[in-house]
Amino acid sequence: MVRLSTMVLLAGVILLFIPIPPITTILGIIVILLGISLRLLTNW
């Protein structure tokens, strides 16, 4: 089973490649940081 944090990280990477630069770049970075924080907080 895939972890939620992995799915969030993948969603962030996909958002970085959508060609609407200002909005998706910011959202992609925020989603990637959320995925990293989920991974750190849930898997010590």
C-alpha cells in the first residue's frame, strides 16, 4: 500500500510540470513540503 505522504509528494511534483507557472509552481512547492512534513511526522 502506498503511503499518503508519497502520494502527496507525487502530486506536488506533477503540479510543478503543469504549464501555469505562477500558481502551480507555488502550489507544487507547498504540496511537496506538506508531503515531506507528513513523512517526517508520521514515521520517526
